[in-house]
Amino acid sequence: MSDTHSYLHPQIFKYFEEVDEIWHAGDIGHVGLADQLEAFKPFRAVYGNIDGADIRIRYPETLRFNLEGVEVLMTHIGGYPGKYAPGIREQLKKQPPKLFICGHSHILKVMPDPALQLLHMNPGACGQQGWHKVKTLLRFQLNAGRIENLEVIELP
């Protein structure tokens, strides 16, 4: 998920009921929103450009971790294959993850980067602020080094 901008859609809990973890790619908006998600499931997040000091203290700008044999790199402003943001481009080239997740654009996008041999995901936005017309989430599984069963969820 990404770009909640202080709005937590009530159906998020229904869609994330079966997941092991929730990941937020920035622009959380309000620390209370993060508290609700942390109380519900294990929670990983990065801060976004609208997030204040209270969120920036709790979450890093960039998060790299390995889970189920998949190296994941998550940040808020990341761009997309062929047009990565200057702040992350060199890190991606130097040490490409298997999965790169970012937010910021409010545009749902999942695409491979054959040059870096990674999968890029931007879950779009699930908050109320921004120009997007549909609130979206991504749900998927990591299994023995593979990214599987990707679902796009549109919130009403």
C-alpha cells in the first residue's frame, strides 16, 4: 500500500486479514494510521515526502530486507524502470533487489526491469488526496525466492 495521506479505508483490514505483513511505501500522513496498521499485523514502512517528523523518526526513507528468499527494496520516491528517481538510481544499479517497491506517483504500476533483473511495483494510492480516481492496493506472496499470486485490489 502507499499514499494513504492520513486516510485508512475501512476495508483494508478485510483485504489484509490473510496476509503475514503489511508494507507501506510512504506518505502515511498521520502516525495514528501507522499505529492502527501495526496493531493489526506486522508492519514495514518508509516515510514519504508529506510525512512529518513523528513518522520520519519511526520509519526510514529506504528499507532493504530479505524475506522468503526475495530481496526487497522499498522507498517512496522511486520512479520506474528506465526513469528511476536520482536518489535511488545508483543504489538500484549497484545492488539491485529482486523486488523494488515505491509509491508517490499515485499510479498503479507493476513492471519488470530486464536490465536490472527486478520486478518494480507501485501500489498506486489508497488515500483520498490526489488525482487518482480509484484507490488501489497490491497483495502478493513471496515463496522460496519467487513473487507469486499478485492481486490488484480496487477499494470502493
